Amino acid sequence: MSLTNSAYIARDAKVIWHPYTQMLNARPPIPIGRAEGSYLFDLEGRKYIDAVSSWWVILHGHSHPFLVSRVTEQLKKLDQVIFAGFSHGPAIELAEKLLQLLPANQEKVFYTDNGSTAIEVALKMCLQYWFNKNQPRKKILAFRNGYHGDTFGAMSVSARGAWTSPFASLLFEVVFIDLPTAENIAGLKAFISGISDSLACFIYEPLIQGSAGMVTYGAMELDQLMRHCRSSGIFMIQDEVFTGFGRTGKNFAADQLQEQPDIMCFSKGLTGGMMPLGLTTCSQEIYTAFLSEDQLKTLFHGHSFTANPLACAAAAASIDLLLTAETQAHIQRICANHTAFAKTIAGHPKLKEVRQKGTILAMEWAVPGGSSYFSNLRDQLYDFFLEHHILMRPLGNVLYILPPYCISDDDLSVIYHTIHLALEKISW
Ligand SMILES: *Cc1c(COP(=O)(O)O)cnc(C)c1O
């Protein structure tokens, strides 16, 4: 019996439509049969290092035994239950655990099942807050080039470009501003002041814009912007869907900021990457604005799989694991390895910039005519690393490493070495 890759690829091609994929001429997908730690194994036993944590979700490594046992235990007790009118231990335990780690003003947890819906809920909370208060604040402020997901609300507050252009006329109006710098911060504040009466909220990816190409910016400037929003009564939605759970070197980007957001969004690493889950946390002030004898002030939002007990159990276990001295040491080890490696490629003529934020290391390749997601360089890099049995998924001309925390020093070295090799071999 042979379950070869090619047999699966043929079956896949007959029935599957893949995400973010031009199906006409896409490379055949690699069928994965098994994963363990930082490795993916295809059906013929070929091993790949998962250097992007399977789209930024895997935290402690694939099929981590601790998470597997906690989810298995939960599976035997309670698989799923409606979350309106009912509750369950895993959801309560996870909310208690998470709130303890977040800024002190975060008081309530609203569950969903992915990052985009966590964002939708955050936007609805802010917009309906002002609706419930009978005040006409309807506009949303966001950073240019941000990414908050693929549902309509999330798309609206994200970068407008090739991905969103078919829907451009249906996306709601958003006020976009540049990332803050020491130079432009005064101008940004003045601009916000001019329209603050109409702004319901400000949504942002803290410290690093992931999909934009791992674009980093300063905590000090963000703090200044947050302080300004606070003083203007503009709610802040901190999208930690990507940055949460150790990626930036601290448990949350919030741990690197002085100011506290009103609302926070989580998904991706929330369950250690094992199960789909999203959640939105908020302050007491937001929550209180929905308490009313008037039924119309209710937050009418929910999903069938809201607070799935298995996903909540995975998330609680993942947080337990994140807080161990061992995982914290892994995170610091990855940060230090990245920093040392970054020095060896800094100033390389083929690189425009090397950026690091904690466990995330990005290398922006210098390409004539600027960057493009569709650049041929991107495909060359993608193929080159796969040929070397490493899964990297460049964002245009930005190559990045985002490993699970269990990755060994040896495997990091293999990745670094292969990057040196790519810098030598690949041109455009
Ligand atoms: C991935 C991502 C989202 C969307 O999450 P999905 O689960 O893919 O819908 C939202 N915000 C940020 C910052 C992300 O990186």
C-alpha cells in the first residue's frame, strides 16, 4: 500500500479550494501526515522545519504532549455545549487565567472562534457603545497597511489593496494614519484632535504589523498615541492576535507599553495553535454600556462554536505551559539567537533592512522598484527553502522566521545557514 504524496495531490486537486491561492497555477500542496515539535512530515516521510509556526499559530510545537493530554481529558468530559444560557469550566478557567496576565483594566472575556471574528466583536463593542450612549461617534481610526482579518469589518480596517479591491465599494469608511515616529507624532496628534468627536475607536497592531511585512515601530510612540486617544475619549482596540503569547519577547505586546487599551483581541497562539479559538476582552466601562433594561442595548453577536470547551482547554493548557520557566527561557534563547544571527547579515548588499521584535526576525530584501507581494523573488525564496526542507512563507520581499518556542538551537542554525545560502544563490 502506498499513500504517496502524488495520489493525495490528485485527490486534493479534484475537491479542494485552498486559501490565498491562485488555483490555476499554484504549486501542488504538500500533504502532511504527521507533525511533531517543530517538524512537519509529508506522506513519504520527508521532514520540514516549520519556521513560520504554521501561519503563526503553533506556540510550543506541534502535538505537544501536555496540550494533547489536557485536550484529550476534556474531550472525554464535554465536547461542545451552547454558550448562551449555559457555561462550562474550561471557558471560565481560561478567562480567569488570561485576565490575570492582561492590563489591569481588562475585565470581561467575549469568546469567538478565530482572529477576524475577535476583531468584528471588538469593532461592534465600540460602535454599539456609542450607539447605546446615543452619541454620534461612528468613524474608526486605523494604521495604514495594517491587517486585522478577512471578514468585512476586519477588511475595512485593514490595508486596502489587491486583496480587498473586489469589495472596495462595500467596505466602510475608515480614517487611516501613518505609523507614529518621533518626527510625525505631533502632527498625528493634531490630526486626531481635529476629528476626535467623530471617532468611535482606534484599532492597531501593537509594535509590529505582521502581514504588512513584519514592520516594526516604537513602544514610546505608540504610548504617546494611546495617551492622546485616551484624553480624546477614543477607545483603543489592541489587536494582539499575532503578537500575543510571547512572540514579541514578552507575554504580550501590552507588557512593553505603559498605556492600557480598552479592548484586546486574541487568537492564533491562544490555544498554542492546536484548536481554533478567538476572544475579545474589554474594560468594565465598555461592558457596563450594554447593561440595560432596554433589550436593544444587548450585544447581539455569537457563533455556533463560541467558547468550544476543547479549544478553551487547549488554551488554558497552553498558557500554563507558556508561563513555565522552561518556555520563558526558550523564548529568550530564540531572541538571543536571532540577535546574534542578525549581526551576521546586517548590511548585506541584498538586504534593505533586518528587523527583529522578540522571537520574530524579518529580512527585507532590496528589490528594484520596491516591494511586491507578487514579486518573483517571493516564489524563488519559498521554493528554495522548501527544497532545503524548511517552511518559510515570505511576505513579498520580506523573509521572516517565526519559530515554535520548542525549536532547537541546531534547527535554528540550519535555518540561519540556509538564509546565508539563499543570500549567496538567489538573485532576481
Ligand atoms: C491573522 C491576524 C488576524 C486574523 O486572524 P484569523 O484567525 O486569520 O481570522 C487579525 N489580526 C492580526 C494582527 C493577524 O495577524
